[in-house]
Amino acid sequence: MTELLKLITPSEAIERILRSLQGIHVGVENIPTSESLGRVVRKSYSSNTILPSFNKSSVDGFSVRAQDTFGASDSLPAYIKVIGQVPMGRAPNITISEGQAAIAYTGGMLAHQANAVVMVEYTNEIDQETIEVTKPVAPGENVVFEGEDIKPNEIILLPGHTLRPQDIGALSALGINEVKVSRKPKVAIISTGDELVPAEIEPELGQIRDLNTHTISTLVSQAGGIAKPIGIFKDNYEAQLNAAKNAIETCDAVVFSAGSSVSNRDLTLKVFESLGKPGVLAHGIAIKPGKPTVLALAKKTPLLGLPGNPVSAVVVADLLLKPIIRTLMLDKTPILRYEKTAILSDDVPSRSGREDHIPVILNRKDGQVVASPIFGKSNLIFTLVKSDGLICVPIDSGGLYKGQQVTVRIL
């Protein structure tokens, strides 16, 4: 029977694989800015203009000379004559003088000589040409000035930044309609086991559907990669080795599903050791579920051997595969996740020496977010289906306590 190497902590496993990937990355491509959400920028981008390019109102109201409103109140309003308006999308053709105002719209330009905008809520119409102002404004109030948002040659994005909706909007505002980003890593997914049949086939007694291919494929897509399912391979060393060799030729990372537990029939470790140096980086992680995980690097291709247990596969892939994919894209923050703070509803027992990842359901109670653990066997996929995320019981802890604040890793 194959012996597990000395177990390492999950954080050490992440550190080992990401350190081994230094200098390894996928290529680049230019894509439309409008299609770049979640992609990693591979060059610096600077502004080529100023924003806004003109002084504009930040509210609906009246552009005025601020000094004409000083001292205005409900009991003693300032009376101002309205001499026109500045239409949206037009340059102003109105110049105001003492005691005058012009109608202003959010995002529109101000009348000449105006230096502030009174919100419409603080005015009352006296007649078609006169308003009373019930609250004073200071110079510059409710005005976004030319160049206040960004100035020419100002750095807006650096390499390694993951593009968000606001980034795409900012680039579009500057007329940058194409961006250079990392190519999406291709991740080969190889399922192993005599008992597996495709998910689309009705299994016979003793067989099980291969759900991990679909689960891991969607997780790869979620992380920004392109899943390349290779197929199901029996417990045969030569067949699995050839599949892995072919996958390395066409993909940036290779994932084996199953075949990583302690068994004479499990061949992942042997296959990984045959694919090239530096070879296996870890065999066994102090985590539940997911202990018999294998990490390796064959030349410049990261290899990940996931347990066949579907819950273990999801937990480990979320913990390790996502950072691998983001690191290959040169993401400067490859291990950031969606997390939420909550209060634990029940005690969670654990055993010191391993890191437990427990599924929880989130609810709101008395103004607080409450995490309720789902107890049960760790290999039941529907425990994850019912959950909103996972909490981590630290490796040196004997458990967590009811009422304790915890961090939930959102799935």
C-alpha cells in the first residue's frame, strides 16, 4: 500500500504550488474592453485625456453665483431670476450675472459665470421667471470640475489587475475599447476509476456517474479558465499516463479526479511522478475533506490530483485549483475569495492536527448574519448543495463555539 507523505497544511500546500509557478504564465491576447470582465490586465493603462472634460452639475437644479445665495433660509429666501437653461449635451450659450440663474441638469454644463448649483429641492417656483432659494450653497457645491476625476497620463490600471465592471466603465469613458489581457488557461480534466460512467448514462449496480468532471469544469470556468474534459479512464497506468501526456501538450494545467487515495489501484501519484521534473510537491494535506490530495509540477505544467469524493474534490479545487488558474494569469491577488463574517449558531467539534472545512447555511437573525453548520458525512454532495459556504476550523484548534465570529468562504 502506498504511504502518504508527511501531511502538510493547506496554507503550505498553496504556498508550495504558487511558489513553483513563479515565472510560469499563459500568453496574452487583445480583446474588446466590453468583453473583459474578470480578465487580468497585462500592461499598464494611463488616461489619455481629462475627465470630466468640462465643469458639470452633479444634481438637478439651478446653476448660480454662490454669493447670491448666502444667508438664504426658509424664513428669508433669496429671490433669483431664471434666464434660461443649459440643455444636456450642449455647450452653454447663457451667461448669468448678479441675481440670475439657469436651469441645470445632472451631468450637464453650467451657465457661464456660474460657480455652484442649487438643488431643486431647495427652491420654490414663484413664477415662470423667478425662484426662491431656501438654502445657501458654497462656491463649487454640487459641481464636478474639469479634470476632477482623472488627469492626463495618470495611471489607471497596472498589470495583474482583475477587471471589474467599474474598470470597464472607466476604460470605456477614456475611449480605450481594447485591452491586453492574459489568455484564459486551459485546464485538462481527467476522471479515473473502473466504477465511473459518463453522467449522461444510466449506471449499473456498482457503477456511479462521473459528476466531478462537470463540477470541476464549472469551477474552472468560474475561476476564469477554460475546462477541457479529456474523458474517463480505467484504473490502468499506461492509459492514464498517455492521457496525461497528451493533456500536457495542449493544456496549461492538468487535474486528475479520483485516483489519489491510499490504494494499490490508485495510480495518480505514479502517473505524476512519470511526467517530468520537478515532480510531486505534496501527497497528503491536513484537511478534511480532501486529505489524499496530490500536487505536482511537470516542467511548466501544474498537476492536481483530487480525491474522488465529490465534496472533497470541490473543497480542494476551490482551495487550490482556483489560485493555480489565477496565478497562471498573473493575477496579483490569486487567492482572494468571496468571504462573509457571521456568528456561529452551534458548537463545531474538531480534532487538532487537521483543518476542517464545514458547510454552513447563512441566515439573518436579530440584525446579524448567522452561520448554521450542516453536520453529516463529508462525502455527501448534497451537503454542499444545501450550503451557502464553508467555514474553516483551524488546524491547531479543537473546534469552534456557538456565538463565535467566523469567516464564511462563499461557494
